[in-house]
Amino acid sequence: MAVTHLVPLAQEVDQNKVTPGVLGFIVFAVMALAVWGLMKSMNRHMGKVDFQESPEARDEEPRNSSSAPEPRRG
């Protein structure tokens, strides 16, 4: 009944115009949900991290940046 009044409006849309349509909206919504889930997971994991340095780590001497052992001499 009321839908029949919208049919002429739908035919007035330019057929040469490209629009994202329903598929574009669904893809965007899925990506938004994925980003939201990843941010929530990241916040949960970052909350578990302890940023305070332990007292033992401050007293140690700084080590070389390379992880390879020093060569023996002699």
C-alpha cells in the first residue's frame, strides 16, 4: 500500500551511479565489530601487564645489547 508510492522514487535513482549498497554496509559493520573486539582484547591484555620495575633489575649491571656470548681469549 504505502510501498507502491516508493516505487517511482526507486526508479529515479541514476543507474550509472555506483554505490556501496547493502554488501558494503555489511562489510563495514563486520570490520567495525572486529576492530572493537580487538581493542577490547588489547585493553584486557594490557591490564595484566605490570609496568613497575622490580628492585633486582635496577641493581644489575647493564648487559651488552647483543645476545651472543663474548668470545674466549687465550
